[in-house]
Amino acid sequence: MNSDLKQIGIEKDIQYECITTTINENGEKNAAAFAFKYLGEDKVFCRNFEGSKTLENIINTNEYVVNITQDPLVFTYATLNCLSDEYFSDDNTIAIIKNTPAYIIVDVENVEKKTPEDFPIKGNNNIYFITGKIRKIHINDKNAKAYNRGLNSLIDSLVSYSRYKIVDETKRKEYMERLTENQRIIHKTSDKKTQKAIDKLKKEYEKA
Ligand SMILES: Cc1cc2nc3c(=O)[nH]c(=O)nc-3n(C[C@H](O)[C@H](O)[C@H](O)COP(=O)(O)O)c2cc1C
């Protein structure tokens, strides 16, 4: 299990952005972007805000599929709720994105409701913590790699840093705010090396 996940770029306790596909009782398929974490052994985790179709389908069917992709249009269409039927495989019993570089089928084991007070994201919606067990990992493309936001956030901060000394005060303030947000993202989603890099950069920013 571990080596299959490593092959598709997934490490334990790191957050990846993926496309979660589900099906409802009428056989209607749905796709949406969700963060996904591997907890070790065969356990996985995601959390879904109340009100999504994905959450409803997961609760009703006790399964979901994590599609590993870095296709910008798949992410965008799924988020804008316009991923057409042609994007899905022909299997009528499960929703999987056709030719996705890799996918993981998950059996849901536990769904725990958290109220906004338990959870530091502002808003009124409850959030559900969903733990599950990997049923199957399928790799279509040996170059499949789950997407982690950390490196993008770091590169964004490095680009800003390279311009930091030559811009005016207003722009510097903007860059600093962006860096602080990127540092937050990296500490939430990424590995120790990326965290070390952004922390070092933040110190340099503060000196500049
Ligand atoms: C990259 C990305 C990651 C996301 N991760 C999550 C997440 O982990 N949990 C969540 O509740 N919503 C997340 N969202 C928001 C859901 O995708 C969004 O609420 C979506 O409308 C749910 O669609 P659905 O109703 O078809 O399930 C994410 C959105 C994007 C673009």
C-alpha cells in the first residue's frame, strides 16, 4: 500500500488537492475538489463542509473515489460544477474520472460531525471529518503525482522576495501579507523541507 502511494507522490500526513468523485442513489455522478490526507497503513482522511453533494453522497453510499490529477480544466470544471458526463468512465456503479492518472477507491469507516466552535474556520457551517480505508489503488500513468500546494506557495513567495527590495511601501506590504498567507498554507499542507524553506525566507523578508 505505502509503496503504491509513494509511486503517485503521496506521503503520510501531507495534504493533497484531488478530485473527489461520488455517485448518488439515482446513479448521478458528481466531482468536486477536496483535500486528501493519507494517515498510514490503509487509512485516509478528508473533511467536508456541510451542504456539499459530495458529503451527501458519501454519507449515503459510504464510498468515494480520490482522483489524482493535475489537469487544470478538470479542477476548474469540477469546482464550477460543469464537468460533463464524458469526463467520467463508463462504469455505472462508481464515479471515476476517465483516464485520470491514478485513482483511489475509499470505503468510509467513520463520519464525525464537528460544529464551528470545534473548528477554527470562520462560518456557520458544520464540518464533517471523514476517515476511511483504501479499497483499491489504480495507476493509469506511471508519472501520476498528487498535487500539493506547498511548492507553489513557496515559489510565489520567492518571486515576490526577488522583487521586494525594488518596489514601493504599498507593494512591500502586499508581498508581506502574501508571504504570511503562504507560510500558513505551507505549515498546514506541506512537508518539513518546504516549511523550513518558507520560515527561512520569512526571516530574510523581515531583515530586508
Ligand atoms: C482545490 C480545492 C480544495 C478544496 N478542498 C475542500 C475540502 O477539503 N473540504 C471542503 O469542504 N471543501 C473543499 N473545497 C470546496 C469544495 O470543492 C466546494 O465546496 C464544492 O462546491 C463542493 O461541491 P459539491 O457540492 O459538488 O460536492 C475545495 C475547493 C478547491 C478548489
